[in-house]
Amino acid sequence: MILRHDLPELTDLILALSLDHPSLREALNDYELACSSENDETLSSELRAEWANIRKELVREIERQARRISATPDQQRTIE
């Protein structure tokens, strides 16, 4: 999984949290689709570049969700 390259320090936490959080699991599924589409040589380079941008957005969203889910209530106020 490329997630280890994008978020090496959070991958284990994200995968554990995704078991109980459907929105995080859905974001991970979208991330996997973006990764496979970004690397799909049958797609045009423009389309692959667009998927790369989508992957980057998903990485930010996955990180935000993981930090929010794992934060204490006091920390959550500063994250959101």
C-alpha cells in the first residue's frame, strides 16, 4: 500500500481506526482507487496527473480524519 509512503508515521493508526470508522474506510477505498488510476498506463498522462492530485487531497483528508478520531476532546477543538 502506498499509504506507507504518503503517511508513514500514521499508517498503522489509520488502518486500525478504519476498522471502526466507515468514513475513514471509505476515504481509504477512494485513496486506493486514486493510486491505481494514477499508475494506470492505459490512461492519458493528463488523467493520471489529475488522479495524482486527487490522491494528494485524499492523503490530507485521511490524515485529518485520523488525527480528529484519535485526538482527545481538547485536542479536537484545535484540529477542527
